[in-house]
Amino acid sequence: MRVSAYALGAVTAGLLLTGCGVLGGDGGEEAGGTREPTMEEAMVDFAACMRENGIDMPDPEGEGMISLPAVDPDDEEYLAALEACEDILPVDENAPSEEELFQEGLLMAECMRAEGFDMPDPERGQGIAIPIEPGDDEGMEAMMRCSEQAQEEVRGGAGGQGGEDGDS
């Protein structure tokens, strides 16, 4: 019952961050001759790759968001498609550190347990396995809520823009 936690965590984090705009800033457009794709362009390419690898995934809607279908942790076809397409996912230079991801995982597991899901804390360096059955819309909504809360607490609070941590 274990999802390739790192791959699923990376994909989920990448997909949840899709409204963030251009990756890695504005550099390299003319100087290097090639430019980095925008997050939305990368998400369109990712969705196309997933379809090419047998997974029915729609193109992003609106602000570049992709709806991930519920993942069966034993679905080898889905995990193989993720692995085949993971290089398409853009790298955001503002992406969280391993420690931030671990802290988010702890908070997310705590939140999911509060939502009624039996979810263990993640182990350091191994990502997080999310116990949601395929077709469980309530579970997907809980996962999104918990993920957003964890990201906001870790990155928005103490781990974000840095600065004045002693003067409250």
C-alpha cells in the first residue's frame, strides 16, 4: 500500500505550485538562446506525456492547474507513467528544501488524521504515502486542504521570505 512516495510527493508538490508563474525567474531567454518553459507550458507537456504513457489526464485548466486522478498505490502503470514524465516537471528554484518537505509531510499527516484518515508520519527522506482510494473525492479534497495548510504553515510562516524572527 505504498505509493512511490517521493515521486508522488514531488508530483503533488509540483502540481500544487502550478499557479506560481515562470520557473527560475526571467533569465536566459535571449542570452542563452533557449528559455525555460512557463509552469503552465510544462504542465501541458506533463499531461500530454502522462496520456502518451496510458494515463487519462486532462490538460491544465485556467491557471495551469492539473486535476490528478485518485492514485491507487499499487497501480504500476500510473507509477511508471509518473517516472517516465517526471523530468518534464519543471524545477522551481524556490522549491522547498528536503527539511521543509519533511515538515510539511508531518503537518499533512497530522491534518489527514484529524480528517479521519489513517496516515502515519512520513520518514525522513522518503516522502509521504497518501492513503486515498481511487474515486474518493472527499479524500482528494481533504488532501488538498491539508497540503495547502501544511505548505502555508511551513513556507508562508517561518520558512518563507525570511526576515525578522525574534521580534513578535
